[in-house]
Amino acid sequence: MNSTVQWQAIKTNPQVQLIDLRTPKEYEQGHIPGAINLPLFTNEEHQQIGTLYKQTSVEAAKKLGVQYIATRLPELFTEITRHLPKRQVVVYCKSGGYRSQSVTGWLNGLGEKVNRLEGGYQGYRQTIIQGIENKVPMFQFVTLNGFTGVGKTAILKELQNQGAQVLDLEGLANHRGSNFGSIGLGKQPSQKMFESALYEQLETFSPGIVFVESESSKIGTVFVPNCLREAYTHSPYQVRVHSTIEDRVDRIYQDYIEHHDSHFNQEVQAALEALHRYVSDEAIQVMEQQLAQDHYRQVIEALMVHYYDRRYQMRHVPYDLEIQHDNTSLVAQQLINKYCK
């Protein structure tokens, strides 16, 4: 009989090595952090088996699956057993069914102790989704609001440096949360991987105050779980951050320009093209000319005037605190003194 383990029993065990037996495509869409992908089937093979299962018979699909698995057994044996006996190996597939049962049954039959994750990746996902919903009510969110460039992210980083609990949603999403938010950052995580990272971050917090930036429901291509967004949007601890236009331009310049690569101008050009429904053709043309001449500060200020400040209207809420951001360290100290002591 195959030995099964539950995710909650192994999630904090550093001696566990997770092996994801699903296809590379499934793994890329979402996997348990730290898991190694040793697919039983290629993407194409998995599709063929599924088609055979639906259109012919279960037995025909199983027979083809066995043929494909047989070619991978030597590699699987080598890769899985090299982690033994130093680590506890736990394999998983989609739902803890055919793929993981086949591998654990085969290896255990050879005397190699390998466990199977109960419920597979689907079970893990249910744990993550439910875990986020259960964790969110444990915290009181202090939500930073303010126009683009007022330095909310810098304040969050300084709050963290000073020991406060900080939830950096843009950091987890690898996106700055605007039409230009992906520039220079590379690929975003999938929705499933974003939620896994979010759950792991919440797991590190103690009940109490958590500082967070006010975000819309979507950060680039990923969505903030509704329970979390409702919590920080309707928290009574709403902070409005103010800053001069000169300081805002300086911060955006430092974030985007100082370390830009050779593809930067093309990425900005593409983002400008997407603004025609919000900004006049004349204004975009001027910004394109400024961009071509590397007049970045002028482009930044024009975007604030013609796009960001008009489109991202501040919410009309009773702010618990309004604060001028002149010194990041002092702002963080003021917030900690008000909400954490």
C-alpha cells in the first residue's frame, strides 16, 4: 500500500524534497514552491493520452501511458533515488491519482521509501486558497494611498527594515501596478504561483498590524484575492501619502531609468501606444519625441499630468492619517509609532 502524506504535515520540513510528476506545461502554470519537475509525460504525450481516454477507452489510454512511462523509468529511478536517504521524497501529480500512485507503488516495491502527496496539486491548491481566506481576518491592514510616485513602495521597504510587517503585493506580482509597471522587470508569475507566494508571506506574519499599498483588483496579469482586497480597501486605517511633483518625478526616474537596459525605450514606446484611448494623440506624439531624445524626466512629468493623476483618482474616504513624504525613514517611524505601539 502506498504511503501518503498531507501537505500541512510536511510544508515546514526542510528534509522533504517534492517531485512534481506532471507535464512541463502543468508545472509552468503552477507548482508547489521548491518542487522539482520530473514529468512522466511530455505535453504532447499527455494530450494524446487524454484524447484516447475520451474518444476510445480508459484501457487504451492506460496502455499508451504505460508505454510512455516505461521509457522514463531509468531516469526517474536515478533522479528520485539520488535524494535518498538524505531527504524524504514526496511525489505528486494533479490529484494524487494514476501518475503518483504508479511511481510510488513501483519504487516502494523496489524497497525505496517514497511518499505520495494526498490530493496532489489540486489538494495543495485548495489548501492555499482556503489558507489565504483564513489568514486575512487575522490582520489589521494599514493601507497606503497616494498618486503615482509619492513613494509608497519605498515607505513599505523602510517599514520592513524597521521591523514592521509588510505585504508587498507588487513585489510578489513582479509588477509596479500600472500600464508601465512591467518595464524592466521581466515575466510575471502565474496566478497560481502568485497566490502561493502570497500564502507563504501571510504565513510569516503574526496576528496584528500589516502595512500594505492600496492596489486595484489586478496587478499586471495577476489578480489579488477578493477577500484580501476587501480587507485592505475597507480597513479603517487608511493613510494618504503626499509628495511634490518634483519628488515624484525623481522617484519614478530612479525606479525606471537609472538601471534601464537596451530594450527600455521600446518597452516605453509600446506602453505609450496603449494610451491612445486615454491621452490625446498630440500629447503622445510630444512624449514620443521626448523619449527619442532621452528626455525621460519630461516624459515622466507629462505622463503624470496627462494620464496618471487624471485616471487614478483618489478614493473619497475618511483618511485616518495624511502624511507628507519628505524623509522615508521619518515617515516609517511615524507610521510605526501610530499603529504599532
